[in-house]
Amino acid sequence: MNLRTLVISTAIAASVTVLPTTKAHASGFEPTSSSCLLVGKELKRVNDELRTTKSDIQKSWLKRHLSALRDKRSSCTSKGFRV
């Protein structure tokens, strides 16, 4: 395992414990105009990273993260905020 892979794996493991990855966690999200703009930016960043990553573990985590972000985007649009 090279250093880059180790760093990425460690970052993913740490992020999983901090970032919401399920609908239950995302349901506590309260949409505001600024938080919804951040959701849009994060969606773009995660999609771009998903296209370029080669690690299956990282792809799996990114897909879960995308799902949570899509739930947040849905909350934003239902409240009338731009994403």
C-alpha cells in the first residue's frame, strides 16, 4: 500500500464518522440559503471525485455521501432554496 492510498483510506475512515451518510442523519438537516449553496458545491465536488477515483472503497463511500447530499438537495428544493 503506497502512502497516497494510506492517506486516502485514513481520510475516508475519519470522514465516515463525521459526515452524515444516511437518510436518518440527513433528515436533521435544516435548509438555509447558504447551506443549500454549499450542498450544491459539495455535490459537484463529490461527483468530480467519484469520476476520477480508482479506489473501490473510496467509490463506495462517495456513493453513500452522494445519496445523503441528494437527500439534502431535495430538502432545499422543497423549501424553495437554490442549490
